[in-house]
Amino acid sequence: MKKNWVRKFMGGLSLTSVMFVFQACYGTPQDFGMDVFVEGQVKSVTTGLPIQGVKVSVPDQLQYEFTNEEGFFSFYTILDVSIALKIQDVDSTLNGLFIDKDIVVSNVNAEDRVYLNIELQEK
């Protein structure tokens, strides 16, 4: 009798642990109603070509994303009256050296999806 109770307890504990680890690893895509989706593409002003490996960040929230091969980025961030973004070429050996850029997006609503076309000037 005691052995059966311990087995059920350990089975329940194992299932709970697996669900916790899954949630911790994969999480939820956003906190519903409190986030805004920011996406865009980063290109060179002179060539018009997309720039890979550029860091697009929200410095106040310690949140960032790197652009992919086509210069695209996307992430969810906390909804605020204005969102300050910092664009940096942190790996200048990959694609040249570009001047950092700061952007402030104002009047953002919870229903909005912010799309940005960002052009960086070479140094």
C-alpha cells in the first residue's frame, strides 16, 4: 500500500517537473495585451542591401535581437508610450562598419505592429 502511494506521488511530481521545464524553455510568445510586436529590416544607405548581424535593442529593457541574412528582425517588447530602439553594428568584420542609430517610436497602441525600415550609414 505504501509503495503504491509513493509511486503515484513520484509520478505526479515527475509530470509537474516536465511541464515546468517545458514552460521555462519554450515559454509563451507574449504577455497578452501588454506587449507590442516590433519588426523591420536594416539596410545600407549606400548600397540598399540588407545588413546581417546588426543588433536591434531596447536598452531600457535589456532586450535585443540580431538581424538575419536578409536584414530582418522581430521581437515583442513591453508596451509603453514611446519605445526607444538602439541599432548597432556590433560585428563590423562581418559586413563593414556602420554608424549606430537611435530611434524613438511614439504613440504606440497595444493593437499596433510596429514595422521599421532602417537605413544605416557607413563610417
